[in-house]
Amino acid sequence: MLTGKQKRFLRAKAHHLKPIFQVGKGGVNENMIKQIVDALEARELIKVSVLQNCEEDRHVVADQLAQGAGAELVQVIGNTIVLYKESKENKQIVLPR
């Protein structure tokens, strides 16, 4: 579980990132979660955008992605979701205490 200070730190880091996944009409599926897990292992911090034609609420999508990938939900802002998961082999981000 992330503290408020850690979330603030990750939000600042994520500010300059571009979304690398899009959730559209099909919603969240197994293949997307598998790709997000791989991306989180490589990058630790990613953005996902929720398209206008997505039938589910963005907060529901954020929860599904976070639980499916075993990641921490850092932020939902507008239609953008920020996810963080510490990498096992490629640790790049050092969180504040």
C-alpha cells in the first residue's frame, strides 16, 4: 500500500509520461492485463487512457487493471489512469519513505 507521500512522488514522475495503453469499447480483458503486467515489469510506472467509447466507468476500469496486474493505483485523473508496480528484476524508481 502506498502512502500519500509516495503517491505524490509517483504522480510527479508520471506527469511527463504518455499513455501506452488504451481501454476502448471492449473493456478490460485477459490479454490487455497480461501486456500491462509486462509493461509494468519493464517500466514500473505507466499511464493508461480510457477512451470515450468505453462502456464502463473509468474508476471501475482502474480497479480492474490494478487488481488484475497486481499493481498499485496511483491516480485516476480525467480519462487517464496511472499504475505503479515495483519491478522484480529492473528496479528503477526509489520511493520516499
